[in-house]
Amino acid sequence: MSKDGTGPGAAEHRDAVPQWVLPLVVRVERATPPVRTDALEAAARAVLVFLSDPRAIGGEWADAVRAWQDGRIRKVVRRARGAGWHRAVALPGITVSQGTAEVRVFPPVPVDGWPEDLARLQVSGTELVDGSPLADPPPGTPVLWLNPDVEMTAGKAMAQVGHAAQLAWWQLSGQARADWRAREFDLAVRTATPSRWAALLTGDLPVVRDAGFTEISPGTCTAIADHPALRD
């Protein structure tokens, strides 16, 4: 099995080891919910900020990160508002803002070992919407493309673009990682047209194939990370 979890025996190994999950919490206040794409982009950036944080690389979160990445890179998105959000923010983690959205990412935990203040938050209820048509991303922006034929709640889609961002991070060179971090992980999330999706699938870009734990069938291709440095 290679460093990025591919190769012979990789799937069997990932399923056999203890499973951990990366918790993400999106702030959804009743009167001012975030727009959907802001939440998706915040989640993807939060994953990248977390992976590049010294605490995750060799500090106090490193053991948890290794345990998590040794299995399936599961991510679960919960929502919070009011006092629930403030309790979540009090726990160790990193908050990332993107437009109207705030997402906090926490160190990985065993799938059945969530902190109480996070476990009590709901997974459902992330039915966020975009209020207006989305502009095309600026040229050179890394884009996380969603499958146009797969319907997902915002929470599910946030996890999928987080996976896509992580797969891209693993494939980038050290210099490309440093450059992306210096740009504060600029990225866009868009739903591909059917023709673009078909073309992306024929390339050699990182593709997220869902494990099928929630909402969609196992093996479904949900997102593709199109980073310019991966096309060079």
C-alpha cells in the first residue's frame, strides 16, 4: 500500500483498522444561514488549513491524524447555532470563514468517540441554497467539481469537497502546497455540466468515490479536484 492509501490491499487495510472521523461544524443561524457554495468552499478550505497546520503535522494532533488517515478519510458535517456554536468554538479546532459561511474543523476522533458538545449537534438540517447564479471562477483557480447527476444535502456535499481537497493536497508537490497555502487555499466549488464531468472523468485528476455510508450508493463518483498544478 502506498503513502496515499492506494495500491494492493489498500481497501482491505482501510476497512480493517479502527475508524476515525474528521468532525466539521457549520454555523447555521436561524435568521442568517450561509449560502450553500460559501459553506462548501469553507469546508474544503478548512480541511486544507487543518492538514497544513503544525499541530496536525507533528504536534498534539498528529497521532489522531495518522490514525484517521490510516483508515477511510471519513468526514462528518454537523450544524450548530447560538449556544451550540459557541460550545463548539470553545473546543480545540480551527474556524475558517468564506463569504457568509463559518466552518470549524476539529482534530479527528474515533467514530464512536465524539466529544459530547459535538455529538449533540445535528447532522440533518443543512439544506442550504445559493441565492443567485454563480460566476465562473477566475482563471487559474483550483476548482472542486461536483457530479451533476448526484443530489446531495449541503452537509454531504461539504464532506465530498473536503475529500476532494484532501486528495489534491496529497498529490501536490511540496512547492505547490506551499504556493497554495500562501494564497490562503483559494478555490472554488462548482457543479460540472454533464459534458465537463464526462471529460474530467477521462483525465488523471483526483476523483472522490463515496463509501456509501450515507445518502448515495457505494462507489459513486461525487467530486473531482481540478488543481492547475496537477495538470502541469
